[in-house]
Amino acid sequence: MSALTHTTHAVPDTAPAVRRRAHWPVLRRRLTPYGYLAPTVVLLVVLMFLPIAMVIGYSFQDNVITNPNPVFVGLKNYVKVLTNPVFFTAVKNTLYFTGVSVVAHLLLGLGFAMMLNSPLLGNRTKALFRMVYVLPWLFTVAIIAVLWRMLLDPSGVVNYLLTVVGLIHKNVEWLASPEIALHAVTFINVWSGYPFFMVSLLAGLQGIPKELYEAATVDGAGPLQKFRSVTLPQLRPIIISMALLDFIWTTQQFALIWMTTGGGPINVTEMLSTFTYKLAFSRYQFAQASTSAVIILLLSMALAFFYVRHQKARD
């Protein structure tokens, strides 16, 4: 009996180890995807979420960076920014600049896309036009700014051609006139951005089944009716997605404005981006610049929400 008891107590209990070994492959399979995602998550936290949190924190303090001991001031910076008349000028200019650019991008892109998709043009002609029309999209912002500053110079090519034709009788300060500067930079942005719409809409046009147009022809539909009943409905998801994206991108345009007019003359071309930049690096009001950046972030998030919602509805 004692020997039996001794033998019973000597047998090790291997059940927990077996269970651990059995659960380890399952746990490893579950953790493997997170391991692959970990580097990306770390980069997002370090390069995006952490800076955003810091900027939000700066917006609730007095002048940070230049002040070694900033203190919490609540919504004081938001009141200063929202009561600044230049801020509302920047909002108005940004809305005009963005609205006109998005509409013009859409109309020009759709028009050129339909022309390049037309069977009336030969393949060589289409290839030539595609190369010419896509050129503005290939230039960097710096090249576009320098190019148009030279073209719109008072002694530049544009004034010379308009004088020869007889449309103007003296040189025009396109980028320095308070009445014209905003329209000029908007035109430059339209010129540089429409190829993106053109290429995307051309791909959408080429993806429309020909059977739809054949059925419309059998029903007696003309070119305008085909465009309204077939082309536009098929392109509507692409148009809405691109318009929302273009609206977000254009509201954040900075380089083109800064390298052409710098927000001048007398705030005529001041945008939200240039307004924020000047607060930080011209006036060294980093707290107010952070506040302006947070306001722009909230506006961008609202636009991004509508974009994501549209994409989910489309899917």
C-alpha cells in the first residue's frame, strides 16, 4: 500500500504543460498578423498621432517653444484666431480657390477625357494629345510656380501676346494686382491639376460597357441623351470620389501660393495654409499657429468623413 502510494505521488502532472503546448500554435497564429502590423502602427504613432496630439496640446497653452514655461490658457488661442479678420479673409479665399479649382478640374478633365475617348480621333492623334494634356501633371509645384511667374511677369509672354492681339493696352501685374491675383493663382492651380481628373475619367469612360450605348442607340437616344443617361450615371461614383479628394487636397494647397504670391498682395491670396505658416514662422506665434492647424484638421476630418462614407456606400 505504501509502495502504491509512493508510486502515485511520483507520477508528474504533465497536463498543464501539454495544454500550454497545445495553445501556443493557436496563440501564435492569432498574434502573427499583429506582428506584421506592428512596424506600421509604430510609425503611425510616432509620425502622425504623436505630432497631432502635441499640436492639439500646444493650442491650449500660451506661446509655446519660445516660452520655456508655457501655461494652460484654455480656449484663449481659439478666440484670438477666430476673431482675427485675416483668418476670415483666408477662409473666404480658400473657399473661392478650392471651389473654382474643383469645378474647373472636373469640367476640363471630363471634356478632355471624352475627346480622347472619342472614336473620331485616330490612335496617333490621341497619343499626341494625351502627351500634351498630361504635361502639367508631370511638373513639380516649384517648376509650375517659376514657369507661371515668368509667363505672368509684366514684361512676360502673356502680356506681350495680349498686347499684340489688342486685348490690353498696358502691361498687367497679374500676380501683384489686388483685383486679379486671386484669379491668377486659381487659374494656375486649375491648369496644373486638371490632368489628374482627365486620366481618371478617361479610365472610367473606357470601362463603360459598349452594350449600354448600343442599347441606348436602339432606343433612339441621341448623343446628349446617351451622355445624360449612360455616361454620367456610370461615372458618378468616380466623379464624387475625385471631387471630394480634390477638395481636401486643394484646401491644403500651400507651395503654389507661397511661391507665386506669398499670400499677398495685402492678403488678397491669403489661404488657411499660408495664414498658419505666417503665424508660426513670421510672427513666431506657435500657439496660435497650432490652433489654426487644429481648426484646419477638424475641417479636413469633416471632409474625410464624407469621403469615407461615400466609399462605404459605393462598396
